[in-house]
Amino acid sequence: MITAAPRDIISVLLFLGLLLVLYGLEVLLLTRALLHRVRRRPGKRTLLTWPAIVLHVVAGAGILCMLYGHFIEPYRVEVNTMTLHTPKLKSAGFRIVQISDLHCDTTPRNEEKAVRMINS
């Protein structure tokens, strides 16, 4: 059984709390602006103030990062080739393959492609 360190749990809770505050403020701001529009109340434009614009940009960047992590990153395979020369193994020729950062899911994505790449 793998257990997380208390520091890791605190970091995750802090991150989730910040996400909750960020998107909670965004929803609150959008709801408030929508209610003002529906009730046809004149007033300042709350969606176009500097703090609101910064909030929109940060919230939008978070959504874009989430979309990238879900639709692009799982299908990306990166291959780095490195040639090492050592005087102790001048005549030996072999290949070392190091595989890392596999995020296997119930739906196969790049597993078969990775096996073909490693074998070639």
C-alpha cells in the first residue's frame, strides 16, 4: 500500500482550495453580471474591471491547461537519443532504453505505439 506524506496531502489540499476559490470567484462574478443584465440595472461593468479581467485570464488559462492535459499530452510521445562514448566499451555496441512517465489508463492510448518505437 502506497501512502502519501502529510506534506503531499497538504499541498494537494492547498491546490484544490485555490482552485475552488479561483473558480468560485469567477462563477460569482459571472452570476452577478448576469443578474445585473437580467434585471436591467444600470451600473458599472463589473466584467471589465482590471481585477475581473485578471481573474478571467487566470481561469481561462487553467481551463486551457486542463484541456491540454486531457486531449494532447496523453497522446504525445517524446524520444530523446543520446550517444555515449566511453574508453572502456570501445568495441561494444548496445542500446539502452529508458522509459518513464507512463500514465497508463483503462483506455489504451500510446502503449502499443511505445512498444513499436522501443522495438525499432
